[in-house]
Amino acid sequence: MVTRALLLLSLVLLGAFDAPGVERAHVRHLAMAGNACNACRMHEEIRALSLEAIKEQILNKLGLKQAPNMTGRALPRIPPISKLMDMYGMQADQPQPLEPGITHHEEIDEYAAKTESVFALAQPHQRLRHSKGSLDVLYFKFSDKVVQHRVTRAELSLWIWGVNQEVTELGEPIDLDSHDVGPVTITLQRILRGATETGGPLLGPPLTTKHPRPFGRRGGWITIELRRMVAEWFKHPRDNLGVAIKIIGPGSNHRRNSARLVETNPGAEYAPYLEVQMQELDSRRGSRIKRNVGLNCDEASQETRCCRYKLTVDFEKFGWDWIIAPKKYDANYCSGDCPMAFLPAYPNTHIVSLAEPPNNTGPCCAPRKLSEITMLYFDNEYQIVFSRLPGMVVEKCGCS
């Protein structure tokens, strides 16, 4: 009997996430577990199966067929990553305690992950040949899932080296005069399909900005607004050929010691990156709003009725190094019996159960309120994505 219950639970858990839009199946994915056993046993089996289901659910919500392989990849040193982790408390590895007792909740439940920001790291790309000075190219690749959004903000961040970083090819300091400490001129042009009559690259209108160099420091980040350009890439992904960058130093010709002015190497410590904030093209989502009560229990509890128990998801134990933050969080699960007298929140479910076949097992202990988590992760293009995943934390359990 126990074996059959576990097999049924496995099918329910793994079948709940076959396709988006099946949030009802997700709401019931732990319900069968709670109903298939007495509350005083099988908690270990429920937790193990729940963890496997959560892993598959995360991949499904993020649109990933499998976990990205991060072998040899390191977290880039860019300021927004630390800022995001601090803002959303994702650095904290200590999950929140679950206090036993009655809780009250209000819920707006959704299914798919909502991507809010992407930090696109510059990809290796050849220089533009047949162009004056052989322009460098900054290329940013976006996944199919990301480009299905509307761009609300896009900023290119470049590292400008400080004036005390000027050295010769032999590593000897250069004597700087007043002309060397002036601003750096950066010109960006979108690379278009086709070629000019002379065979050179076809470039879009230039965007030119000037930036002062940090004095007495190693360097600093500067940002250039590129919303329109990135929006065009999102609308026409096949036309994303990158952006040509031209650097002119103070009192110098194009590309004179430019590597010492602005870092353009994708493999460098301070490589260029593009921060893109976005919204879904269709923000209309089905939702449910309910107010209810739930019962919380711990593992030492003797409660046999439907109850919420703590379940900690540890991504490091999964071997998922592609998730930057959080490293762990409390997902929780539901377990327990549903006697007919324990239906104060949803009395209509008792009426429905009376109309079901005689061999029906009756009301199930299931999540009745779910909440989101924020996640910072690498996608398959090795870009850093910030998303909100709804329905990842069981906040309340009930009988239905």
C-alpha cells in the first residue's frame, strides 16, 4: 500500500509541471502526498519527492530544459549583482523559521516566472574588418525567452581606467600632461545587415558620449543609455549583430593606447555588460484572490490534521551552481488528514466531495496559498537573469 502511494505521489509531482498554465495541478502536487499516508509517517518520503518536484518546477518556470552547465564560469565583478542581492536579501542563507499555530493569508496566485532584469555579459566577437581603425565589436546574446519582453531600460556599462594606469608596452609609467587627463570620447553604432559600396560594414547612426577619467584611482564604471538599440534587437533578434565601439582618448587619435582607456575585452575582470530591465508584452494574467486560515506544524507535532511543515530547498546540495542567489529557501509542504469536520475555510469542497464516486479518497490536504521567490541565475546563454518565481513557497495548507 505504501509503495503504491509513493508511486502515485511521484506521478502527481512530476506530472504537475509538464506545461505552463497548470497551476491547479501544482496546487495539488503535495495534496496526494498528505492524503496517501497518515500524518505521523512518510514525512521523509514526502520531503524527498517534493524536492525533486521543486527542481523540475524551477526549470519549467524558467523555460530551461536542463540545468545550465557552469563549469569554468565565474561570477563577474559587476556592481548590480551585489546591489540586487542586498536589495532582496538573497545573500541570507538562513531560511525563515516556521512558527506553529494558526495563520491568516491573502493570495494572488500566478504560475510563470516574471523576468525583470538581465545582465548580458559581452561575448567574444571579431573586430569589424574593412573599417577605419578596425572597430571593436561589443556583442550581447539573449535567449528566446528574454527577447519576448518589452524593454523599459537598457544601460551599457564600461570600465574606464584611471589616469594613473597609463603605462608603456614595457609596463613603464607614462608622464601625463594636461591633454592626457581630459575626457574619453566613446562612439557607439549599431551594426546593420549588409555592407557599404566599398565593402565595409553597414553602421547605424552614431551615439557619441564623453566621460572624464578617474584621477588617482584604478578606474570606474560609466553607463550609456541604449534602450532604443536593445529594443530593436528584441523586436528583430536576427538583426542583433552587435554594436561597434570607437574610443578616442584625450588629445590622441583613434585607438591610441585605447586598451588603457576603456576595457572592451569580454574575458577581462571588468568586462563590458549590458543591464536590461523589461516587462512582459502581455501583462494580463489569470489570478485568484482568497483570504483564509491555515495550520502550521513542526516535525515533533502530534497533529494528524492537514498542516504545513517546513521544507528547506538547498541548491548547493542539488549541485546547482548556476543559481547565484538564494542558495537556499523554505518551500514547505502540506501533509495530514482531512476529516469532514476540518473544512472551515472551504465548506463548498465538502459538498463537491459528496457528489464524487464512492471510491474517492475524499478531501485532500493541499497548498491553499503560495508566494513567490526572487532568483538571480545564469541562463543557457551565460547571461545573468533576475526573475520572480510565483508559487514557490507554501504559505498555507487546507483541505479541498
